[in-house]
Amino acid sequence: MTTAEQQICDPSNLAPSPEDVTLEPAQGGFARRLRILMPGLFLTAGIAAVGFGLNRLPYVSIFSALILSILLGILFRNTIGLPAGTQPGVTFSLRRVLRFAIILLGLQLSLAQVAEIGVNGVAIIVLSLVGCFVFTTQLAKLIGVEPKMAQLIAAGTSICGASAVIATNTVTDGRDEDVAYAVACVTIFGTLSMFIYPLLPGLLHLDPRTYGLWAGSSIHEIAQVVAATFQHGHQAGEIGAIAKLTRVGLLAPVVLTLGFLATRRQDKKGGSTIAAKAPIPWFVFGFLALMVFNSLVPMEGAVKVWTVAITTFLLSVALAAMGLEADIRKLRAEGFRPLFLGLASTLFIATFSLGLVKIFA
């Protein structure tokens, strides 16, 4: 592919260039770019569709479509390889589709839902998130885990699993292998939590409300929270889901804060020229805007069901792209320290949030 073609393929530059306007009509330029993106988009969407299908099977359904999509992407990349001509569409899925899906996540949360768990519940969730993030990043320094990897694991554990990992990477700008490894960590330990938590309410003397709040404050993925809490009744399931969605809402301020810190670090290193290139996660404002909209005009019935399904599918497309970018040989090279960090992070948020629930709930 020539340099000119590569510039046209670049999914971060969808606006027509002066050359496009000169050489051909704008519609023709758009059609050409679309043709270049389609092979990769078909591939990532196809993998996501298979992930959705597998998610409906018995036993396999304990894994979310998001997790299945990235695992299938990794498998495809490391057995078949990335087909020629698909890279532009894969990159587009990883960047633009991801950002749009995160914006749509805002429609799954409203201020009324947050109010249902009360001030104490929100405080428990916020303190658990902040405590877990700080603990994970500080422990990473002690055991020698690279900071970007540590932030990805911290985000996935403290906020909302795979979605938080890939959203956080928009500002941390870690390697694709780091993202894949972080997703693997939160998948393993979130899945274990999903099976272990339902065994503990009686031992820990938790009623349905406090159990739901604990699980929603500490288990990684939304699907894992639902699976773990509804086993103990409708009240536990509802509280768990609301607590988890509240954690999802905190994704926005976390990503904005990390973007701000990245700007400060770059500013100190190289002055205004480098600082101008610092990541600004504008899509987060879209997320917040849709959350406010959903608070004012709540979605109900089929509209809500379809919105959740579309958002999940788009996130699955982005994770399929992430898997397609991951080389398993590079994942092995990361070693076991990040895995240990993921385990320690999971144990911390479980015990810390439990203590807060016991004290404040």
C-alpha cells in the first residue's frame, strides 16, 4: 500500500483531504474510504457476532459477549493471522467504534438509579474504587509492573472490567498486548468472584441488600454481578445491578482524571508542544450527556433492551479488534507479575468494600 493510500485509510482522519476534494467528488472519497474499512469491519463484527452466539449457550453464558469476543480475536490472530486488507477496519473498530460505544453506555445509567442506593451506598462505591485504584498502582511500583499496565488492571478491577480497560487505554495509550493482558486478568478473577461470592452471604452475615451492594461494589463485570447477586433473590440482584451501574458512571471522571494527569506529565517533559498532543477524552462528555438525558427522559421497554444490546455489540466489536491486535508471544513475555497484581487488586477491593459495607451500610 502506498503512503497516500495509508493516509486515506487512517481511521483517525475521516474528513476529506484537499487531495480528495481535488481528485474526486466528496461522495467518491467517502465511498473509497468505506471500501478500505469494510474488510476489517466485517471481520471484527463477525467475531463479535460469534461471541454473542456463544454467550447464549449453556455454561458458556457465564462469560460475557465482550470477554468471548476478545478471546476469539486473540485465537483468530494467533492461529489464522490478520488477513490482508483488514488492518484499517480493525483499527477503526478499536478507536472510533469503541468511543461511540462508550458514549452509548451513558444511556444505561440515570441519576434516579444512583439515588436508590443512597448516599452511603454511593460513598462505599466511590471509596472502594479510589482505594482499589491507588492500592493497585502503588503495589505495581513495588513489584515492578509497568505503570500503564498497572493503570489498566486498576481500572478494570475497580470500575467495570473489560470496558474500563479499553476506555482507560484511550488516555494511557498502552500497548495492545498490555490491554489484552489486563482484560485477561479481570476476566479470570472476575469469573472466580462470580462463583465464590454466592457462597459467602451466610458466613459474612449479609442480608440481600448489603450482599447486593458488596457484590456490585467489587465484582468486575456487569454480567458477573448479575449472575452472582440474583442467586440470592430479586432485591440482592437489583441492588447489585444498580451499584455496578453506578461504578460504570464513575468511568467518566476516572478517564478524565487520567487524561489530565497525562497532560501534566507531558507538559513537564516537553513543554506546550508535547502537551498539545496529550489525550483529551472528548467521548466521555458524550457519555455524561447521555446519562443526563436518560435521567430526564428514561428509556423503557423495547427501546432500552435494544439500546443495551447495540451498546454491548459495539463494545464486543472493539474488543474483537483488540484481540486481533494481540500477539500471544508478547503476552507471554509480560510474565506473572501483572497476573499477581490483578489477584492482589481483586482481593483488596473485595475485602475493602466488605469492610465499608459492614461499617456504613
